[in-house]
Amino acid sequence: MELSKFLENFAEQFDETDPSEITANTNFRDLDEWSSLMALSIIAMVDEEYDVQLKGNDIREAHTVEDLFNTVKSKAE
């Protein structure tokens, strides 16, 4: 599992945010487009792409995209 691919998949979930704005250090909750529906989109993408079940708590505890990646990676192993 690579961070660069995760970033790409994460950024694809956003319609109005330029993918170049999303980096490993991005605090995703600060993005204008972030919402509870976006969180569900991310949970669905992680399930589909990585076969990992994220919970709302996993997203609440993550601050950056890399935090979320690390959570997904640890659950995938």
C-alpha cells in the first residue's frame, strides 16, 4: 500500500477541490468541501479499494490524510 496512491484515491472523492491541494499533511477537515457525506464517501472508497472497514471514530481520530492512511494500512495488515 502506497501513500501516493492513497492520496490519489482520496483526492478523487472531491469534486470541487483541486487534487494538488491535498497532500499527506493536509488536515482534511479544513477543506471547504469536507462534510459528513464526504466522510461516508471516504469510508466507501477505503472499503472498495483496500477492503478495510473504517469507522467514524477512525476518521474523527485522524487529523491529516497521512494519519488516515496509517490507520488504513494498520487495519489492512
